[in-house]
Amino acid sequence: MLILNDAQALIIESLLTKMLTNDTYSVAQLEEAIGWFQQEGARVSCPFEQVWSKNLAQEIVRELRNLP
């Protein structure tokens, strides 16, 4: 199982965001990230999963409170 550390998770998040928004990104970081996922039999566990879920929930609540 591949467990991403905080720095790796941030790199992945940044790369995916830049790709989705057609922003420029570092090919070296992309190659490094691909290497993490090419380990034989790798499954991924991301430590940010709970933090992102909490942040998303907070953002939803914030938006709901701003409704007229």
C-alpha cells in the first residue's frame, strides 16, 4: 500500500488542480508523482482525506448561511 505523506498529497492536489484549470505545472513533479503510483501492487491512502472532507463540509455550511 502506498501512503502519501503530507508533502506528496499537496503535490498531487496542486498538479490535479493545475491540470483541471489548464495552468502550467512542473513536468518534474508530474514524473515524480507518477513514480509513486507505479510501485507494484500499490494502493493509495491519503492522509488529507478527512481534512478535505471537513473543509468541504465547512465550505458548504458557509455557502448555505450566505443564501438569502
